[in-house]
Amino acid sequence: MDLDFTAAEQEFRAEVREWLAGNVPRERLPSMDTRAGFEAHREWERQLAHARLSAVSWPREYGGRAASLIEWLVFEEEYWAAGAPGRVTQNGILLLAPTLFSYGSAAQRDRFLPGMARADHIWAQAWSEPEAGSDLAALTARAEPAGGGWRLHGHKTWSSRASHADWGFGLFRTGPPGERHRGLTYFLFPLAEVEVRPITQLNGAPGFAELRFDGVFVPGDQVLGEPGQGWRIAMATASSERGLTLRSPGRFLATADRLLRLARANDADPVLADEVARAWLDAEAYRLHTYATARRIAAGQEIGSAASMGKVFWSELDVRMHHLALRLLGERGPLSAAAPDAEDDGRWLDGFLFSLAGPIYAGTNEIQRTIIAERVLGLPR
Amino acid sequence: MDLDFTAAEQEFRAEVREWLAGNVPRERLPSMDTRAGFEAHREWERQLAHARLSAVSWPREYGGRAASLIEWLVFEEEYWAAGAPGRVTQNGILLLAPTLFSYGSAAQRDRFLPGMARADHIWAQAWSEPEAGSDLAALTARAEPAGGGWRLHGHKTWSSRASHADWGFGLFRTGPPGERHRGLTYFLFPLAEVEVRPITQLNGAPGFAELRFDGVFVPGDQVLGEPGQGWRIAMATASSERGLTLRSPGRFLATADRLLRLARANDADPVLADEVARAWLDAEAYRLHTYATARRIAAGQEIGSAASMGKVFWSELDVRMHHLALRLLGERGPLSAAAPDAEDDGRWLDGFLFSLAGPIYAGTNEIQRTIIAERVLGLPR
Amino acid sequence: MNFAFSDDQLALASTVRDVLRDHCPPSAVRTGRDRRPAWAELAGIGLFGLLVPEEYGGLGLGLADAVLALEETGRAALPGPVAETVAAAPALLAGEDDLLTALAAGRTAVSVRIGDQVYVPDADLADLLVLTDGGRPYAVPAAGALLTLQAGVDPVRRLYAVAFEPRAGRPVGGDPLAALRRVTVAVAAQLVGAARHLLATSVGHAGTRRQFGAPVGSFQAVKHQLADVAIAIEFAAPLVYRAALSVDADLPTAARDVSAAKAAAGEAAERAARTALQVHGAIGYTAELDLRLWLARVWSLSAAYGGTAVHRSHLREALLASPAPRRWP
Amino acid sequence: MNFAFSDDQLALASTVRDVLRDHCPPSAVRTGRDRRPAWAELAGIGLFGLLVPEEYGGLGLGLADAVLALEETGRAALPGPVAETVAAAPALLAGEDDLLTALAAGRTAVSVRIGDQVYVPDADLADLLVLTDGGRPYAVPAAGALLTLQAGVDPVRRLYAVAFEPRAGRPVGGDPLAALRRVTVAVAAQLVGAARHLLATSVGHAGTRRQFGAPVGSFQAVKHQLADVAIAIEFAAPLVYRAALSVDADLPTAARDVSAAKAAAGEAAERAARTALQVHGAIGYTAELDLRLWLARVWSLSAAYGGTAVHRSHLREALLASPAPRRWP
């Protein structure tokens, strides 16, 4: 057991740090929920891709550099510590790509991965439906066979990035209705022909969208895996979503460092300071835990349902850190980016609102706790 | 709305305070879980009864002074603030007596109440069974008809005070087995013929006992209410148990005051001091809430399931206060009465262990939260 | 000892609730703030004159008489500087006959900057601002002050930085400390009201929204979270009601009672907000539902007139400073 | 970067676990403390010489090599001053050839009083006491000290006040600070082990105990409480393992890492204890079950070598003192 980085890992860290120091935009980019901001983020991703830093863990042929999991974690630490922009490519690179690597055909990988790494194609996920939020097996949107392909019908919601993205991925029912997790198929589709209606959030930003499908045609080679196998494939994605790749510790370490600086600057009351110190250490615990998990994955072990523990831990830590920041800011806590007096361009408030979704998406924390109890601890259903 | 005590209430408080100042034993009595301690507590209760202070809310004819609910709360505040001994008569006076007033015959009241008030007869409750802890409807101990009365068979447990008490009360099945809450009957029985086995707790004290009934004869006039009505009657007791009378605020106010003094004496870290202040105020909130509830009862309103909120609140507050005390004491926290260095004769540790049972007995807090959700908020079963 | 509201106090709250149901539905909160919905009707029933002495046309009552009505304004998320006008203005304008007469008549919406506050809530909806400068209060007609919007999470309760020419202000003789205590209790009452609304809305949603073949409110984890919200509200409310009585009687415990009320109400409301969002899912803070308006109000009010941390710190100091802190009652 | 235990480290822990299963079952904890169950066998596999340099017959390993084995001693609630003998004694007795040789051979059970500690745990079971006096450590044969039992919640891990004649003690050259850090991490590891036992026992009970017609572990409220215990343990353990590495390497972050480990392990274990009792019901702390022995051990160990509050206060000061605290790794 050792916690020292290898020379190669340290070199990689130094390279990433140096590149970021020279390239991260000085000004915060406009929100990626606006068209202009979306394109500004796309430009930034192209710069990243040019340095082969947009998807470091991928094989070189698709634009990566075949980095190890540990190196990916190092990249994430440096990325967020540098204050670099949010990743507009995240749904594709972190959620879809692992599924493409596992279930996609060689032709699909060749067709979709390079454009994803270069941010030429930015992807949105389309899982939930109005009546199927946490309960994905209740999906009703359907796909009907049509000359050499399928036509999609129905209604998806909570699709992040969809307002401006190029492509989407999601499950549609190809079997009879009401069959729960059987008869679902995994589709990749361009968003151009889909009706997209942005959903405005509390901060005024359209972070999510509704998608309406009215017979959009999708050729057969845009089915991922076999028809009818969508549930199994999606669960693999959901498992990677809940696991290592959804929220790397780097993000929370960076938030914890900012929070500590805020507490110092505001001469925090000891009770708040105590909570800040605890949060900072919880971020450390999440980091250490992730290093151990990465090692187990590298050694070929399954992490399985244990990923649910990480999801509960980081999502609740994230809420706690942002809520603490608002409390430290007192009367200025609720100010948004548009306020002249807002701290740090309103990032604490934006981050707070974003953090509140953490215990909800990717399987609510109630569902995760039940998974932990039943599958990790073995309690009866 | 006003929070000022009437002249009569103030006079009553002054009388109680003065009497306690002159009579509360200076030395802590030996534990009521020992025979000698039990009898010492009985003697103390007799003194109380002599001053008509053992059951102030009862009618004068049974040894009380017909005090109002508010006056009873005032009595409790003064009693615990004076550091007076624990009430060995509690199961009778606070749990059984309200049921006797509601369901007992005049003959039963005349027979049992005066001896209860004078501590001539000290009562133990006998609800739980080894396989029916929280789930009382699963009781299996049974009573069989026998010339002019009944014979009791079976096994009860978690009977507090039973090791030394004189009488017991509890439910036995008189209908067919497996009928859940139907066919249960409420019995009053002398403990002399019951086999009592003390259960040793973590602190070495036998706070509870197991009771084994091997055909003990109980005459028909020791059935409370009608045969087969035991469940309904017991629920009325349980409701008063959960409600106002089980744990008056006076106890928690006194604990909170002791805790505050401990925090001052130990120059508490601000984080602990904050929790102490919060606990002190929670005790205040419980007190105010109880005054409002007492007013509603006096005005003839039902409090019903709202009593469950109080039970969750005080039981968790009690654990928190005692746990805080142990943390304030640091290395001395786990010391017991027998340790030369123990703070306050080990009362904090004893109180901590006792407090841990609070979220369990009288309906676990999980059950209470479900009751609140279903019966107060109206959520679906 | 009669810790229950009188029939008059209950009747006032009930009337306010009826008025708000008719004149301040969620649609009015969502889009009508600039019209100050229901203000005219509330003026009509005398809400703004409750704490103004009778000689100026007010009712000469205390905060304890108004506290349930203020709770209703929180339950409805009523727009405008209500707490400031009802609770702070009468204390700040004490002795200013003309201003009190206009206030009692319901002609003047007032917002304030007192204590350590930096921003003036809803300054754009006020007719008159009372601003302390060097500890002294000045009455400034809204037109005579320069307002800078400090946009925030709550699109309805807007905060403003306010600059004014001292010459444009009129020194007034009231008591900023008394005003601060009153408005803090008023805001605590609004937080309790908002929490009650959030709980009721969450219970309603949990009873109808189905997932995994059952209403989400039938799952124990959801039940217990909502039960905890109910408990938090149940034990915060009495602290708020007591604080109103303490402030009215100017008791030695008043400062502590006010802090206890604000901290407990703020925590109960924040818990109600977090749970409401968790029960509703992400739709809870989108424009699809009005829930977001109550969430935002809770976050805004819980930071106003001292957040929980500030009041907890006061309480800690007050309680640990004394070997045996006085209790009231 | 390889934050996983080596095969040797895992093998040692597994051996210790096997030994304890055979020689320290719950009945031995319950009634056999005075015999120091399993100590001879643990000496046989070299546990007490792990941290003793090879020149004295030890294995010359680090705390990181022993931490999982120490966790096992916590899981089994092994009686006797294990953490002190394994982790503190080698550092305190550095340079004392004869004492180290006896220690490595497993002939000497050692208990200690270092740092701010007032009591000596299991002093009656120790052969040798190392006591600091004015900051300097003295080795005192158990027979040469006056022990006063300070009875407490844990009937097995007994605390003693110890008086000794300085003349009867032999000054030793070790490092009390290094010893304190090591024993604190060792106790944190035992807390993690005890928490794992409590969780497993609670899960077992919840899976079989039936109420209301179903196993209590099928109720969501019970499931979620146990899931929270699992999460607390899962994220406390890595902090303990890191602290062992930090202390071995004497890193600048060592003091902070030790406090983080003890605080997190103590909180996880206290949560496991509370939940175990809630899941078992009142039977959980009676002599009917052995659960009480683990509950008591948790309460005893969590107060040892600095309770959570003390370590949290160190952490707060350490972290807020620096604009950008160093991280390791």
C-alpha cells in the first residue's frame, strides 16, 4: 500500500497543470445554457482536444492518450483546481462513451468517438420521462420499425444540454407496452429533428429540456447493441454513471479549497469553521476512497453496488459545501451572478442549486440507500 | 395568548418548591433496581404522598389535590429542578392510573388508587413479549377461564421495576391464538406468584425483568374493562404514555440546566457549546409546546397522533443531551458511579444508557414517524 | 398561563388567509409582484395599522396579535415588504404623527435597513424607506433614494443596495433595536408559514405521484423525511410565538427569545425546502411548478435579519455567559 | 499510487482474524479478560513484534502493515492493551534493548499514559507500564505502581488511575509524540473493526427478527439507517489507512491525518453503535446479548486518546490556519 504517485503520474500531472495554467480562460465563460455560452464551451473543448486532454483515458486512435484511471483522476484534480470551465461534453464522454466501448460496434466507435472527443458532436442524454423519473422501467416512449430503421415517438424530459446539443441517446420501447424492463432498445439520434423545449430553472437558466419525438426516423445502425437489450446496456451506463466517472473527486476538492478560503476571508464563526473543516476532510475521504476503488477496477475487480455509497456521499457533501458557503456569505448568500455584490460571480448560488439535483438524479439517494442495504449488506427486499 | 402563570399557579409552585427544598434527600438514594434502593424510593414516595404531592392531578379522595394539567407541569418542573429522586411509582401513577380512571370500575378505583398514591403498592408494566416487542398485536401469553377468574400462562419481558414491585398490569390473550389485536384482555395481578427474572443491563443494573406465568390465578374482578377489550384499552394507555404524561418537560429542563453548568465548568469548545445551547433551547421548545398541548386538552380537544411528535422530539433530545455530556467529560465520560473520579456520581452515564431506550420503548421512533406521516399528514399507507 | 391564541387573534389570521387565497394566489406571486397583490385588501382589514397606536388610527395591538397573520403572509409567499411595514415601521416611526397616520391607514408601504443589514428588501415596492445611518434612523421617500438591484435567488423578494443624501432624509425618533426585534420575529413567522406550505405541497405531491407502482408517499423513507419536517415546524412555532410575547413585554430575555425564534424557524423552513425538493424531484425548482417561489423565499428569508449561524452564535454566548440563565415563563 | 493492501498485509490480517475466531470468541470477551485470551497465539504469529526493529527480534515493519490486523482486534473486541503494546510501546521503548527484545518476543504486555491521557487502560493486564511524567516517559513494572480502578461503561477495557514512585521507574528514551500518534491510529483502526462487527451483527439480526409479519430489515427505515452506517465506515476507513502511512513516513500532515482518522472512525463507530441498539431494541444493551460488549468498547475507545470534539477542534485550527493546506498525497 502506498500513496505516492509514480514518476510517470507526476510528470503527467505537471504537464496538465502547465497546459491549464497557460490556457484556462481568465474570465468565466458565459453559461453553457445559452447558445453563445454553449459555443464558447465548445471552443474551449476543442482547445482541450487539440492538447489530447479532452478524453485522456481513451485510446489514442479516438483522440485520447490511453491514460490509466489514476491518471484520469489526476487530470480531474488539476482540471478543477485550475478553475477550468464546466465540461459541456460530459454526457457524451463520461456517460455514453463507456457504453460505446462496451456495446458499440467498431463502426459505431469509429463514427462517433472522434467527433465526441473534438466536441464536433456534443451529446445530450434522454433517459427520464414525465411519468418515469426514478422508475426508468416505466418508460413509454416507443420506436416502431420502419424501412431499414425505426421511427421514434413520445416524450422525454430532464435532458441536460439538449437545448443546444447535436446528438442524443436514450431508451425507447420496441416491445409491447407495460413490459417494464423488457423490450427496450438503446438509440442514438441527431437532435436536429426533435422538438426541444427548454425547462427554466430557479436561476433562470434552461439547464434541462423536454424532447418530443413525432416519428423521427433513425436508421438501424444507430441502435446501440441489440434491439431489446436496452435495459441491460443502460444499466451498465447507469452503473458507470453512479460509479467512478460521474463525479470525480477533483471537483469536490476544488470546491472544498474554495470553501476554506471563503471561511478564512469571512472569519467564520467556529461552528461554521468546524463544518468547513469537516467538509474539506470529507472531500479528502472521497478522494482516498476513489483511489482505492480505481485500484480495484484496475485489478479487474467488480465494484458493483458499492458505487452507490460514493453517489450518496459525494452528492450530500456537495449540497453541504454549497449550503455552508451561502451561510458564510450571510445576507450576500442568496445573490446571483447578476448582482453587483455577488461573491465569485454568483458561482456559490449556482453551485448550490446545481448541487440540490445531486441527491435526485442518477437514481435518488433513497434508491441508492435501498440498493446498499439490499445488494451490499444483503438485507431482505 | 399569555405565558404568565396565574396567582394560584405561582402559589402552588412556591409551595412545591418550598416543600422540596426542605425534604429532598441530600444524598442520592441507592439505585431503585436494588431491593434496598427500591424500598428507600418507596419511603421517599410515602413522604411525597403525605404532602399530597405524589399524584397532584388526582381527585382528593384518592390522595391527589385535583391539580390542573398546568399545575401538574409546574409540579414536574419543580420536582426535577430540585434534583428529587426518580419516581418508582411512575408505571402505576402515570401509565395505569389514567386507564383506571377511564375504564376501571368504581370498586377498582377505590381498591387500587389510594395504595398506589401512598406507594403501598408499586406497579410494574408487562406489555412486551420476546417475540412481540414493538408489535404488541403479536402477543401470545394467554389467560384461561378458571372458576370465577382466570389463569395466566406465558412469558413477558422488558418489565421495568418488576424485580421488586408489588403488582403488575398487562395484556393476555383470551381469544383464539393468532387473532392479532382481537381477543386480548387487560389484567391486574399481584407479582408475588409470578416468576421474575431480572435482566442485567450494560451498567450492571437489572432495570428490566422477565416474567413467567405458570397458571397464576387472577380473580374476575382484576380484569380492567371487559374481556376482549384489552387492545382498545391498552392503546388508550399507550396514547397517554406517548402523550403528555410519560415524560414531562420538567425532566429535560433539569437535564439541560445541568448540561449547561457542565459545559461552563469544562470551558466547552465552541462547537460543543453550540450544541449545548441548542439542546437547552430544544428543552424550552418542548416545554412551550407542552403548555400549548395542555391548553388544548383542557379545552376538550383531542391531541391524538400529534403526541407522536412529542415522543420523537423528547427521546432524541434526551439522547443528544446525555451524549453531549459524555463528550464534554472526555476521558471521564465513560466512568460509572463506582469510579472515584466519576462526575456527579455517574449520573451522566446512567442517564445516557437510560436515554438510549427512549427511541425504542412506547413505540419505536420509526413507528412514531410512520404514525405522524400517515395519521397527522395523511400520507398513504 | 394560556399559551393559545385568542379568538380575535385566530379570526384575524383566518381573515388574512382568506384574503390571500382570493387576492394572492400563486399566479400573483409568480407574475404580479410589481402590483403588490392583496395589499389594498390587507390595508382594508387594518393589517398595516395593527401595531400603530390608536391615536393615529391604528389598533394599538402587539406583535403577538399579528404573528399568526404574518405567518399567513409567509404561507402565501405574499410579495412586498410586509414584515417591514407591519412590524418594523410602527417602532421606527414612533412619534412621527403624520407618518404613523398614513401607515395606519394603509397608505404607506415601508421597507427598512436596520441593524447589520446591508440590503433593503423590496425597496422598489416601498413608498417610504427607513434607513439607519450611524445608528440613527432616517425616513426617506422612495423617490429620494438611489436603488441598485442586487439580484438574487428570489425573483419576488428583491434586494436593493440603497444610497441616499442625508439631507433628503428626515431623522425620525423611533427605536431601531425594537424595530429590528419585531421584524426578525415577523420574518421568523413568515418562515414558519412558508414551511407549512412546503410541507403541505410535498404531502400532496407524495400522495399522488407514482413511481415503482405506488405513490411515492407510501415509501417509508419519504414518510419519515416528511414526518421530520412536521416535527421541526411543530417545535419551532412555539418559539416564534413566545418571542412575539417577549418582545411585546420588552422582557430581559427578549433578545435571546428572538434569536431562538429566528434560528429555529430558519432551520425548520430550510429542512422543509430541502425535503420538498427531494420529494418532488428536479421538477421542484423549475418554472414548471410554483414550488420554486417558496424555496427561494425560504432561502432569502433565512438569510435576512441574521442567518441561523449568527443567531446561534448569539444564543451560545447568551446562555453560556450565565451560570443559570433565566427562563420565561 | 497503489492504495490497496499488499498480499502480506492482507495475509497477516487474515491470520489474526482466524486466531481471534478460534481463541477470542464472544464468550472469551465476556468472561475471559483476565486471562488475556488469544495473546499467546498472537505473540506466536509475531503481532507484538511487528513494529520492533529487526535487530531486537521484531519485524521492523510500519503501522501501515499492522493497521488491518489492529482492525481485526477491534472487530473481535479483544481484551487487553493491544493497541498500546503493538503501536505505542515500540516507539516509547526505542533504544531500550532488553525491553524491546522482550516486547518483540511477545513476553511483555504494555499499557501507557501519554499525551493528555489521565487513565491507563487495562493496567491490571499489563506487565509493564510506560508513564509520562513532566513529558518524560518512564518504564514502570506493573508491580511497582499503585492502580486504582476507575470503573466505567466497558467491563472489559478497564481504566485505572496509576500512581508510581519516580524512583521505581526507569527513564526511557523513546518518543512520546510518535507513540501517541501511533496508538491513536491503532485505536481508530479498532473502532473501524468494532463498527464493522456492529454493522454485521445488526444486519444479521434485522434479517431474522420479525415484527409486523416481516423481518425488520425489510423496512425501508431500517435499511436506510444501516446503509448510512455502511457509508460512514466506508469513508472513515481510508482516512485511518492514510494516517498509518503518514505517521510511518513522519509527514508534515501526520498530526492532521491522525486527528482526521480518529474523529471519522469514532463517529462511524458511534453511529454503528446507536443504530445497532435501535435495530436490536432494548435487548441490545442487556446481558442477554453480547452486543453490549461492542457498544461499550465503542464508547470507551471513542473517548480514548482524544474524543471526536478534541480532534475536530485540532482539525479546524490546522485547516483554517493556512490559506491553502497541503494535501497528501
